[in-house]
Amino acid sequence: MKPPPVIAGNWKMNLGPGAARHFVESFLPLVHGVDAELLLFPTTLALGPARSVAGDARVRFGVQNVHWEDQGAFTGEVSVAMAAEAGATHALAGHSERRQLFHETDAEVARKAVAIRAGGLVPLVCLGETLDERKAGRLEEVILRQLNAVLDALEGGTGPWMLAYEPVWAIGTGETATPDDAAEAHTLLRNRLVARGVAGAGKIPILYGGSVKPGNAAELLAAPQVGGLLVGGASLDPVGFAAIARAGTG
Ligand code: PGA
């Protein structure tokens, strides 16, 4: 029996403070009693407003990015402590858009993961291969390289963390990995966690992300080693995202 899935919505640069509040008010009644760990990642500006209308509902909130320093002259950045003060319990690190559009390196992603965990938040570390890398037969090499960088940095620390496998070719493209594709990558990641002797290796949730929709959520959640879903576009609609949250509970 798998534990209840983690169902996470990454809103990216969508839904400002007002729209985020409105989303949460519409969404919460739709997921009442759903047996899943629900996470929302609004823009940093919308985090406080979204959370303010969530009350003590089971949904929790995270930020999409942080800087690894506590404070200082880093224009445009926010620290882990600031995110925590605004109510975040989780933070993404290494989303492929950060890696590709903002040129974040494996080393920087690892630094962020360490800072997030040291600050008492749960890092949700994203990794995945591009289409060219997949076509060149480099899936295993690429995702294990990305994973190793994080494992090297997190070694010795304590506290929960999560992984998300998000093949870049499936993000925002409508092209979903098959449950078999997801299972293959997730198994590689799980085996590496175990081989490296990572604490709680068998239990660290590994989410799948990339064009998840209400229509494919259940089959992806049923795939071996898939412990949840990280949803972009389809998390912007409360009705559709609630349907995805329900997919794991049948
Ligand atoms: P998508 O995005 O669901 O729109 O493909 C997923 C993600 O980028 O986390």
C-alpha cells in the first residue's frame, strides 16, 4: 500500500494575490476529506494572501524559488527565513524553468536545497532530462547526475525532503510521460537513494510532473514508485486540480 499521494500545484508566474485568494476559496470545499497531502506553490507575492483564506485547512504552501543566503544585497531574491515567515512550509528547488531560463546549475540547486532544509522548510527538488538528452539515451546519466549533486550536499543534514521527476519534454507541452516512462525514471532515482544509504530512502516521496491532467492523474499515480504529482498548467483551475487530488483516492 502506498501512503497518501502528495499533490502539488506549481502556479509559476500565474495568479496574483486576488486570484490566488479566489482559487483557495473555490478549491478547499472541493477537496474536503481527500486523502492526499495537498501543496500549493503560488507566486511569492500571492503566498500570504492565499494562505490567509486557507484557515487551518490541510493544504500547505510553498515558494517556487529561494536564495541560499539569509539576507543581503541580492536584488529580486527572497530568503528561506522570509518565505517561512510568510507561511511557507515547502520550497521548490531546481525546477527546469529555473535551470533552463535562469541558468541555475546543479551546484546552485544543491545549495538551495540545503538552505531550504536548514531553514526548517521541506525542499521539493525537481530534476529531469531534456528531449535531446532522452533521445541520446542519456536519461539515467542526467537524472542521476542531478540527484547526486543534491545528495552530496544534503548528506549529514536532517529533515524531510521530496523529489520530483519532471521530464523537460513533458512540461507544458501536452506530451505526458507514460506510466512506464515515469516508473522507469522513478525506479532509477529510488535505487540510487537506497544505494547511497540516504536516510529514509524508501520513503522519500518522488513526484511525477509534466502535463499532468485530470484524465491521466490516476494512471500516473498507480505507477510503481510514483508518490505524487507536481502539476503546472492544470493546477490553475480549482475544479480540475481538485479532480487530480481525488485521482489518488479512487
Ligand atoms: P505542466 O508543468 O503541468 O504545465 O506541464 C509542470 C511543472 O512545470 O511543474
